[in-house]
Amino acid sequence: MAYLPQILFIIALGFSIWFFTRNVKRLRRNILLGKNTDKSDQRPKRLKKMLRVALGQSKMVTRPIAGFLHVLVYVGFVIINIEVLEIIIDGVLGTHRIFSFLGPVYDVLIGSFEILALLVLISVILFWTRRNISKIKRFWSKEMTSWPKNDANNILYFEVVLMVLFLTMNATDYQLQLNNAAHYNQAGTFPISQFLLPMFDGLSNATLIVIERSAWWLHILGIFFFLNYLYYSKHLHILLAFPNVYYSRLNPQGQFSHNETVANEVKMMMDPEADPYAAPEEGEEDMPEKFGASDATDLNWFQLLSAYTCTECGRCTSECPANQTGKKLSPRKIMMDTRDRLEEIGENINKNGEFKPDDKQLLDDYISREELWACTTCNACVEACPVGIDPLSIIMDMRQYLVMEESAAPVELNNAMTNIENNAAPWPYNQQDRLNWVQEN
């Protein structure tokens, strides 16, 4: 019976790792359903950008209040989790505060953890207030209903509970140290939890141990649960923000990518020695690749990675001029819809072993044509994203499909393209008349 807590802990740890690994494999499989794209260039520049944007949070602080609070939660989350390493070792070995041999260093660590826990607690409460009482507009858009809204609040509640359990665990531990209870040797400093001691005044050591052990177990089990909740939550960005920023675009924002199939066709047209009727070489497909994207799997893997990375913060939508003027477009919704469709495809594969046609696609079933054509291609959404997501690239790929596969461009755009073809300009004037305005008074 003496080893029962260790056995139960190892079972909980093992199950948590197995479930997390399973979800990571599914996540990777879903992302790799996208087309290949080469992101192996300019590695030093990519690494520098990742350290500045993902680690340094440089784009978060462009909005000072939210940015500062996020940095506090981010730093607290990273540093406090060092304490999780000690809890895991204690749980497996049956020890208690195994790192206490570090002496003064350990005191500084525990004291720092407590201060950060308090700052995280304050920040999370302010975040909840901004979201639910102040009701900041970007958190109450039409796509932020049901699960997205509940998910954001669930994360905040989780973080409050974890921080309270951490401080409760330390407070009861400190009281047991003061009581000279067995196995509770003097270790650590408790600048915050010491103020909780009056709550436990007069309790017996047996009762304090029950409270301390309960808080310890609930805290670590809560962390295991949170780790596996990430896959189903917008907080997956905790894991994916770094690779997403690393692989994000380095080209100037106004530079659009070209379709390789179209480029190859143009090159062949410009080559006087090319035979347009020649059979394709070995290894090449007879039929040309689909132009643009109508479903999630037509996008490239980085676009799908970005869909999972989206934090649903709404900065992109709040900066979008089309959205601000009442248009249907929301760049955040574009990313959320892409992720939802990809998850639907993934569940289809989980159920059937392979994808079975479901008569659905990203275009029309998730993202409407009105949304796509409302975009002004200004790149405001791309510039605003704190983790390097590019909703515009998805919009442009889907537009390309509409134009090149369905010939479904708006009348205004068709007229402009016709004028460019006939007059070398988007205006309906003959080339010989294009400078007549100079003669006008």
C-alpha cells in the first residue's frame, strides 16, 4: 500500500503522455494533408524572427494593455511549469520537494513561482473581465459564439483553479513545516501563500496533510488534463506558435505567390521549341493540378498549420477594413472555418481509415463567396497577427479557384480583366485614346 500513490501517479502520467502523443500524431497527419511547400530557406532569418516574435512576444505588445497581461501569463506559464518537473519526480519516486537540496536557489525559485502565480491570477481575472464584462467588440463577433466563447472562458477558469491550487498546496506545506510535521522539512520561501496561513489556523497536521495532498494531486492532474485539452482548444497555439512563426512568410507583404502550374504553362508558351502536344514526361501527371483551392486539403501544409495555430484573438478582424465597413468578411473566421473543415476531414479518416467523400468542401459549406470577394488584399490582417498567420493567402487561393476553375469572378472583375486583355489597361478605353485626358482643359 505504501507504493499505491506512486503507482497511481505513474498510471496517470502514462495515460496523459499516451493520449497527448495520439493527438499530436493526428494533428501532424491533418496538417500534412495539405500540399507541400518549401519553407527551408533563410534559416537564420527565420530563427531570428521566431525568437523575436514567438519568444519575445514583440507583436503582442503593440496593444499595450492586452500585450502586457499576456506577457505576464506567458512568462508565468513557462516558469511555473519548471515546478511541474519537481512534482513529476516526486510523484514517480515518492519523494517530497526533491529539489530542496538546492538551498537558497530553491528558496528563490519557489518565491518567484509564487509571485508569478499571483500575477497570472490577476492577469487572468482582468482578461475575464475584459471578455465578459467590458465585452470588447472583437470577442463578441458572430463567429465567437458557443464553443469558441466557452473555450476561451474555460481556459481562464482552468488557470485560476491551477494557480489557487498551487498557492493552497504551498500554504499548507508551509504550515506543516512550521508545525515540524514528519517529511515536511524547511524548504522554500512563500511570499504569497504565507498570507493564507490564517485560513488553516488550528487545523491538525492530519487535516493539513489531507488538504496539501489533495491540492498537490488536483494541481498535477489538472495540468495533465490541460495538456490534453490543448488539442481541442484555441490554446493549441501554446505549442504551435513557435513553428508557425518560424515558417511564416519572409517576402514583402505585397508580394503574391504565383501558381506553379500556370507559370509552367506560360514558360512553355514562351518557349519556341516546346511541343504543346508532347506526352508528359515520366513521373509527371497527365492532368494539370487544380488551380487554387476549394477545400482544406487543396491548401498547403503551412496554411493548415496556421489554422490550428490561430488564437482567435480577433486582432486580424478588428484591423480588417472590409469588416469595419460592415462587410461579411472576418479573417479570423476564415482561419476558424479552415480548421473546422480540416478537423471534419480528420474525423472522417479516423472513422473510415481513409477519407470518404462527404459532399462537403471549404468553399460554400464553410466560407461563402461573398466573404472571399469582400477582401481588399490590404494585408492588414497579416500585419496584425501576433503569430505570423496569413489569412489572405487562403482567400487568394480560393479566389483563384473561383476564377480559373469556375469562371465565377464578379462582373466588375470580369470587365476589368477583359479591358486588360483588349486595351492593356483596366479601363474601357482604346490604347490610342489613353492619353487624351492630357488635352482636356
